[in-house]
Amino acid sequence: MELRFITSAEQMECPMFYRVFRSEPVRSASLQITGLGVFRAWLNGCRIGEDWLTPGFNDYDAYLRVYTYDVTGQLAPENRLEVVLGRGWCMSRLGPNSGDPYHWGRTYMLAVHLILEYEDGRTEVIETDSRWKCCRSPITMSELYDGEHRDDTLPAGEPVPCREIAADYHLEAPVSPPVREIGILKPTLIHTKKGELLLDFGQNFAGVVRFYSRLDRGRTIMLEMGEVLQDGCFYRDNYLTARAEYRYTSDGCEKWVEPWFCFYGGRYVRVTGLETADPRDFEGVVLSSALERTAWTRTGHSGINRLIENACWSQRSNFLDVPTDCPQRDERLGWLGDAQVFAETACFQLDCRPFYRKFMRDMREEQVRYYGGDLPMYVPSLKGLAGAGGAIWADAAVILPWTVYMAYGDIGLLEETYPMMRDYLELRIAEDEALGGTHVRFNAFTFGDWLAQDGITRKSVFGGTNHAFLQGCCYCLAADMVSRAASALGCSQDEAKYGVLSQSIRTAMQDEYVTKGGHLAVDTQTGYVYAWVCGLCPDAEVFRQDFLERLRRDGWQLRTGFAGTPHLLDVLFDCGLEADAFRMLLSESFPGWLYEVGLGATTIWERWNSLEADGTVSDTGMNSFNHYAYGSVCGTIYSRIAGIRCVSPGYRKVRIEPHPDARLGFCRTVFESVLGRFSVGWEVHEDGRLTVDVSCPSDADVEVVLPYFGEAMPVQLRDGRGKWKYRPTVDLLHPYHAHALILDLIRVPDIAAWMRNMTPNLYALAADPESDVRTRYLDELSWGVPTAARREAVLLGEWLACSQYTLLRRDGDAAHLADG
């Protein structure tokens, strides 16, 4: 693909390039267009296409995408083709503490190739050359972090000639969906005690605010974005240096106005320049890469339903051409740690195959161009600006391709990404050999269990799990995944080589971190999670009991960060610790997923305590309210609670094994896999019976394991469908008895109220977050507990036995699961 580039003869901000031409009646007209930074085009006053922020974000030295549009219906005898360029990623300041915005140059460039096929068979080409002119656009400032300024009172000025410019870009068609408008939000109006005029869109999102201007000529309006309120007033200190504003000066004409070359993240907008506002004149334009949704889940628990939607909103907000960490502050980069830990959930929720194909291509470009086999912290790395990612982050080189392969079964895509996987592992092997080949000694940087709650202090960014242990686990997993990828591709030598390496690393890790009695030396929640995932513990029962004891000492509170959280509940379910998994998932106290839901979150937070319990922001140094990493728990909801487990690539073999809990009441999930639709539902009935309903693609190899059915043997489906109603071997409705955990009892409002009145001594101990009584079982209260409380424990046990307090909960929509 060859195109000619032009630029303006005079430098100007956000220039408008235009060409006037005549045309005869056409059979078809096709426009190929690209540019640097980002472009928006019009033909005869009508916008061309529906894409935003084209040509998107990647290392432009590696390739530049060319977009093609059918403009047949927009042509007239006399035509004016206009293109305005904004800075976009190319010339905006990007990266932590980056003062230089010109990573890919300071010159706006445009390339256009318009092919006109006339009805008489002739062809004419309109392309960028010296016949184009350039003038000033109404955009006076455009930055991704800071926003946009537009002044419609400014005259375009005298046209300036254009000149051709040598540009040796590798041009290609896009492989990933463009950024598009995927929804509209309507706001409500708020007047704060500070006299501020705010718009509340009711949802944290990424996009722009479009408004209908009724301003007199010369009047200016300014919009500023924020994610949360503080004391009922506007707040955006967590945006750090990002101004995130839109400033518009009116020419006096009534019209709809919107930013062209930036996007914002937030829920609230402060409006300056108006005494009052009609919220009907404003709308939030939700922007995201145009990916189809593929999973819908509804339960009888409103908090879990909101959590799932929060994860979907965070994914949409951060899937804008690259999987970013956050859409609002002065960052918005493709951090690899966030990307890989969320990938399984992402592939459940949206059809991510083309999106990840483009991103993994970007990763490979960075690996070869700048990092000698390694991977940076974020991609694009801004031409090598980012440091090496280290374990977990750089391991996206292996984990992301394998996760995508399992989700979609695309052997061609695995073949494309295998060189990246192999080269990354070979680099790790060379580093290991340079340190003696012990498999347990590492000197490279890693973020470790980032933002875990077991660090030195509550606000420490580094978690408490040993970094060398995590590096060794990641090394082991990388070797195992590359071996399996080699097997899928028929590379038998690589399969054997890396399979032996994986086992060798596993053995070395066991020698270093597992005692002769089978106990893990890394006694953290994340330590146990990674030990299980890597197969380090030879005695499953010893591991299970030690993990349970760790959870008890932690009061069943989450202590995991970015590394451990995505796998935590999976491991608990797989170890048979269902009650402990639900106890942590359904906790409404800090730290936990429902803690933020209870504080009104509409997206996933970066920190467990992004807001304190009183609603105050905990820290402004690094705090995002739209960060999808901890939303990875939704992968557990789909794969363990709904029970859709992918066994072989592309869901050709699937294990359906739901895990019901009466606090959810029911769970219904629809998943559109590449093989077809899976539909799984379960419901706990008021009489204690359980219904499981399964529907699968007819050509899928499916085994169904019915929960608490008596026999754990898989059952077979007929014609891809099956429905069972039975009385489970476990009483799901009445788990509260004399052997119940005190922590579980005190969390049930009715039981807590009874205890407050009837067992006040026991209640005082149970309600004290510093008391270890909370982590004991009711019939085991003896040593160290006052006599009065022990007597009351017996009374409580008797009451529970008589009352048969039911756990069944339904505060969701039991009637219908939306299909789109």
C-alpha cells in the first residue's frame, strides 16, 4: 500500500486540510485515509464514517493504519473534502512524568487516496498533493490528558499551501475494530453547596460530553470531568496533572458541539460559564473499541449483579484501541500486568480476538524493536521509554497468547504469537543460566503482588509475597505454557524442551519453598494461590488445611493484589473450599469487591480502598476509580459459580460444574462462545431443592457435574440440553447451626439483631473487628472466651437449631436474563 503524505507549509495547531474538486455521476467512491496525529474527515459538510480517534494508538514507526470508507452517497457535482488533524497519541504528552509530547514527531501529516469510479467506466483518483490547501481549524488546543479548546469565532484565515513530505511508514489495513460511539448517557443536574453546577451521568465511563449550544456569540463554556464527589462537591485531584477539560467559545449559532480529538474518563462534569443548564442539552457519549458483548449473567444478589456490570463498564472504558489501565488521569497506557490478569474475564465478556490480535502484534513489535526479547511495563512503550515489565507484567508475552488461544481456539493466531512466547522464555532461560541455573535466583525488577493488603503498611504498593517466589512461579508457568503452545503447533522439540524445563523449575521451587512435611514456606494468600496454580504442593490436604489456616488468621479478609486476586477464588473452589470462596466474595466490608459496590461504585477501583468507608478519597498519588484488574473476579463467576469451564481450546470440550449458594438464590448465564451459545442456570428453591438447567452447542464435548448430587460422576446431555431438579446432599438453605463461623453469623442482619438482644456479651466480641472470636466456630468457643459469652454461644446454637434461619435471598430479577 502506497500513499502520498502532505503537510502544511506553515505550522499551526490542529490544521484543516481541504481539496475542492468536481465529479461526474459515479458508480462508486472509496476513500483511503490516514494521518498523524488523529483525523476527522468531512465530504460536503457530512462527516465521513463513525470512527473516533483514527488511526488509533500503536508505535507509528512500526506501522500506520489506513482506513477505507465508502463515500459514494456523499458526492455531488461540486465537492469539498476536509480533514482536520489533532495531536492524539502521536503528539500528546504520554507516560508517567513525561514532559515531551513529541514521541513520533512534531509535524501533522495527511494521506488521502479517493478513487472515483464513474458510471461510464472511467476512474479518477483524488490524492494528497500540492493542490490541497490548509487553514486554521476552530480547535486551538488538543491533548489527550488535558482535553480540547474550540473557538468558533476565529476566522479560518488565508489558505496556506501544502507540500508533499517524505514519510516512510509501513501502511496497512486495521485488524482490530475501530473506536466507536457505543452508547449515550443522559445526566441529572446538581447544584452543590459551593455554588457549582454539576452534571451527574450516573455512570463512570470513558468518552466525551456532547452538548447543544445556545450560547451568544463570544460566550465561553467550560466542562471539567471528575469521577467522584467529595462532600457533595466536584473533585478531580486524582487526575493528577491531567486537566481533562473542554472549553468552547460560541459563534452564536445553535448546534450540537463535541470534542473531536480526545476522550475523558469520569461520571461528573462541572459546568462553568452557565448560570443554569438544561440536562436535556447534554449527553455522555460512551466510546470504546467496537467489540460484541458475549456474556450475560444475572443472579438473585443485586450486589453481585452490579459487580459484574462494573467489570463490563471498566472493560469498555479501558478498551480504546489498547487495553489501558485507566481512562482518566495522566496515564491511560497499556500496562501489561493489568491486561494479562484480566484477559480471561475479558474474553468471556466481549469478543476480544481481533482486539488482542492487534495488541499482541504491538507487544511483539516492542519486544523486537526495543527490548531484545523482553517486554516493557506498558505497550506501546513510547519508543522504549518504559522500563522492563518484570515478572507478571512482562509474562503477558506468554499468558496473553495462551489465554486468547484457549478462549477462541485460533491456531493461526497462536502461530503468529508463538515467536514472542518462545523468545521471551529463552531470555528468561539465559538470565537463569547467568545466575547459575538454580531456577530460584532472580535479580530483575518486578512489581510483585501489586497493591496487596499485606505489605508493610496499608498504603504500601508492594505486597508481602516474596518476589523471588513469584518470579520462580511465573518462570515455571511460562515454560509450561510455551510447551503446551508448541504441542498445539506440532513443534515437538520445543514441547519436550520446555516441558522438561517446567518440571525442573517446579522441582527446584519445591526444594526451596516447600518443607519435607509438605508445608509452604511463603505463608501469604498469594503464595498459596501461586503454589496451587504451579502444582508445587505434593500433599493437597496439607495445602488445603494450611491455606484455610492462613485465611482464618487473616479473618477471611482479602490480602491479595494484582497477582493473587485473579486466581484466589478459583483456587478456593478447586480446593473444595466453596464456603470460604463465597465468604470472601460476598463480604461487604473492606477490603472486598462488594465494599466498593456498597459505596456506589459503577466501575472497578484500582485500590481496595480507593474510597474510605466515610466516602473520602484515600490517596491522590495513584488512585483510579476505573481500573479493571480486580474485575477479574468475574472470570470466577462465569467459570466456577455459573460453572462454564473451558477444557480444550475454543470451548470444544467443556466442563459444566456450577457452585450454587442460597445467598445468590439463582444464577443464569448466557455465553456466546466461538463454538456457539452456552446457557447455564441454577436456582435454589424455597423447599430446599436445586434446579440445574444446561444448554450447549450440539457439537461441543460437554460433561456436566451436578453440585451436591450424591454421585460426583459427570452426567450426559441429550441433544445439548439437560435439566435436573433434585434435593442436594447439602442443606443449602440452612447453613447456620452450632458449628457456624462467628464471622458468618454476625454478617447476617437478623441473626446479629437477635444476638444484640439475647447474647450481648457474645455479640460484643463478635462485633469487634479486632477480636479473634470472629474467626472461631460457635461450638468451639472455650479457652480465652469469658464464661458469659460461652454460655450465650450455647443459647445461640439452640436458637439456630430451632429457628432454621434460611439463607435464601432474591433481590435481583428472577424472571428474565437479557440477551443483548
